[in-house]
Amino acid sequence: MASQKRGRACVACASIKIKCALGSDTSLQPPCERCLRLNKDCVLSTPRRQKDRVAELEAQVAALTRLLQAQGLQEPGVSEDGISTVTASPASQGGNVTKKRRFVCSSASSRASPIPPSDNQRKDEATWDPFKIDQTLSLEEQRLVLQRYLTEVVPIFPLVPLPGESSLELLKVQRRTLLQAVMYAGSTGILPIDKQEVIGKELFNHLSTSIFSGVEKNLELLQAMQVACLWYRAPRHHGHVAVYQLIQLAESVAVDIGIGGQPLTSPAIEVSAKCAEVESGDALRAWLVCYLLSSVMSLLMRRPCTVEWTKHHDESLLFLEYAPSSPASDRWLGQYFRAERLCATVAKEMELDNLSSSMDMSDPAMKRKSQSCRHHIIEWRILIPQALRTDQTLLFWDHVATAYMHEPVLHTPTNKQSFAAPFVAESLSFADIPSPELNQDHIIAVYELVTAVQAIIDIYVSLDITTLMALPGFLYTSRAAYANFILAKLYIAVTGIGNSFSSIIDSSLLQVEEYTQKLVSLGERVHAADCDSAAARILRASRRMLEWYRLYTDSLLPNLSTALAANQAVLPENWNLQLTDSAADFGLDTLFTEPLLDQSLASTFPYQI
């Protein structure tokens, strides 16, 4: 059916967004009444191609029908052209044909995809085999991984809480991209390493194609990207991986599909299929995860957060936590969002991402900042439901926020960048340590910082292996590595030449060796379960840190001249740690690979087709 010819306003009227007579009446010719009255040149605006909605829906239904037929899942009563073959009355065949077609499209869409596939999506489907996973994993293995995701991963971090009736066969039809991400996240510790590698390669290949080939974006793609980020582990024999680019691309996808920064619509208002997806709980959850990922990455890399917390985030969070339609898991997930929001607020207050600023803890401005951070932490504690206040995975964030609050006690005008990941021994410096004139503020900061980082490690090592393998290493293991790194920084500040902190705290109270050994022992158990998991790779840094501690401690001789040369003399010839592509995985290496986003984005994506 051809589109009805539409009128066009003149350029003068369109530029100031007022109604033009030419736009409402196609029989009129320039000049319009306004231009004639004001003696202006009246030129019609450039025509814009209007898509015929009915024809577009018919094409989408036909494509969807062919896809179902190719999978052996054609719906009974639906013909090749996508129009119902059920006999209709003459009246329905006359005036209600369009309505009937829309109903069929909506029904098929709800079974197969939240949004009907566009032309670009159909091109993508033609180049990607959704059942390639069958060539890698048996059906039994696929069901095992899916069951593990549903029973172990979702209860801990319900980023994408799949419905209870979600079977493997149903997901293959309705949410194929997300299923592949679920296989990737749930395979840790279950599947052999080589099979995990193949699944990861296929997932990132598909994400790369979907992002850079101009395919229409949708919520499922965004969810798959976020799952890949949270449970990311570097592929073996990687060449160039930068997962923070994937995080930034996920933010762009969120904006493209319309879930970023838009006010919530009333539940009583009827909306289109696409709008319904945008306002769904899944969409609001995904938008909050965009903030969480950006916040974590900015704190680890010490760069400004690319997603600011807005009123829309507050509304989305309240909706997830209190809407009657929200699953109980959303109330639990909301605590993660609030915890990460707390950490970001504290970091911003203490200017951790501002590498050019440095304030002493005794500075009145710093005192006000510290007091403000304390209030934020107390407010966060109060908002935790009573039933969750003893949960270790939530208490973890209390200590992380406290550590961020007191970290500036170790800052100098030139060493703030050294607090960024990766948290490895090579990033430690013996020269650039603070030596302030101490007062009560420094004493409080040092002791509370020690308590916080030790508590982070204690909570982390107390988790069982099953929980550790299910938790996103991006969130937890990286913070445990940060705590170990801060302990080492404190040890240098207390024992370094010319330091002033040794007058207020004894180095033995830091227990650097004991806490590092805890991480080493845990790393060995995780390595035995899955040597290529994110936790196993990151925890390899603790073994190097333990070696560094022993070498550095041995260098603390009574002879100060020997101690002055500690930075070089204590390092043996093989202290380069064999930093090859395969050996550098211990310190979140591929998580923070340069460069930043540029016009050659596709060339820096983890995999290329």
C-alpha cells in the first residue's frame, strides 16, 4: 500500500517550528501566507522519506515466518506471507485486515523477539548461525550450563533473571544472543577451557558484528554485552582487548534504543511494542547496569565516570524495588546499584579521578569531604533492609567505600595515577610516598584504612568457591586485589625512608604477609576449579605481591645505604615476571588495555571476523 502524499512546510516556518499552511494543505504552492506577509523567500523544505508502517510490518512478519520455518517451528495457521489463514467473515476481510495483520505480528513478536527484526537484523541473521553452539556443546552440556546460571549466578547477581519456564529450546528461538552470553557467563568451572574459549569467541564475534555493521540495536543485544562485561575473562593468545570500550559501546546502545535518560511513562498508558520494551523492568535494569559498569571502570582506571547518576536512575531504581510487577530478585539487585552508587559518590567527593589535585587530610576542605562521605556511608547502611544487613556480599561494599574515603592519606601531588589498576607489584613505588606532619586526622584515616582493606580481604576469602565462581570478577575480585595493593602501599609508607607514619602505627599491624597469603591460598583453590576464570587470573597478582613483600622486607636492613637501593638491588634478574601475552593475565591486564575509543573502534574489539 502506497503512503499518502504528505505536505511540506517551508524552510522559514520549519526553522522556527511554527505551523506552515503548505504543510497542512498539499494543494497549495509557495509562497505561504507568512512568507508573503513578511516578504521572505519561501522555499519548501527537503522532502523526507516516510516509511509505510503497514508494509514494513508485513515484511517483518514474512521474515519472521521464514525464520520460524527454517528452524522447524512454523506456527500453525500462519501462511508464508505471515497473514493468518484462519477463515474470516466478510466484514473482517474488509475493514479489519490491517488490524488482523498487526495482531499476528504482535503475537509472533512476543514469542520470538521483543522487537520484530529489521532489514539489518535479517542480514545479520543470515551471517550468524544461532545453533553454532550445538557444534561445540552437547545438549546435556548446554542444559548443565543453563541450570548453573539459573541456580547459582542469578540468585547472587540477577542481571538478567530469566523466567522460570525458560527452557533451552525456548531461549534458542526467542533470545538467542542472550543465550550465548548466558553460556559464556555460566560455563566457568563447568566446561573445559577449550570449549569456554570457543563460546567466548563466538559471542564476541557476534557482538562485534552487531555493533559495527549497522544492525538495528535492541535490548537483548545490550543485555548480552553487559553479561559479557561482568563475567569477562581474557581470551587466550589475545592480541588487543579493551573491555572498557565494550562498556562505552553498551552505553551508546542504551541511548540508541531509547532507555537512557527518558522519564517513565504511566503504567496505564498504552504504548507501542518498542516503547513497551523501553519501559520494561529489563530495560530499566539494563540502564542501571550501564551506570554500574561505568562507575566500576572509572574507579578502577581513575577516570571520570561516563554515565552520571540522574533522576531517571532514581526513578528506575525505585520502580525495580517497589513495583508490584518486579521480581524479588530486583530488590536484591537494587542493593548492588545503591552500593556502587555509594562508592562512586565517595570517590567523587574525594576527587580520586582528579589526578592533578592532592589535599592533606588536615586541610579543612578535606575534613568537610571526609565528614560528608561518612554521612553517605551511614545513610546507605540505614537503607539496607534488616534481613540483608548480615549478608557478607553487601558488607563488602561498606568497607570498599570506607577504603576509598581514606585512600587520600597515601596520596601525593604526583602519585595518584599509581592507584589505578592493574594492582600489581610492578606499580608499587618506593620513592613517591607521603610524609605529612601528622595529626589526629591522619591517625584516624590510617587506622580506618587498614581496618577497611583487611575486612575486604577477610570477606572475600570467606566466600565459598561456588559463590566466587558465580560472582562477577569485574566487581569483587578486582576490589580484593585493590585492597591487597593498598596494604602494600601502606607498608611502604610505614617502612620507607623518611616516612612519618611509623610513629603512629607499627608495620606488623598491617599483616601484609598474612593477608596476601590468604589471597594466594584462595587463588590456588580457584585455579584448581578453573584456571582461566576471572578470579583465578586476577588472584595470580597476589602470588607476585607475596614475592615482592618478602624481597622488600629482606631489603629493610639496618644499613640505610642498602635500603636506599632497595628499589633496584632486591630485584633478581628474572624479576621481569615474563610479561608475555600469556603470562600477564594476573593483573586485569586485558581489562585496561589502551587505547581509548577512536575512529578505528572495530579494529580494537576483542575478536574480528
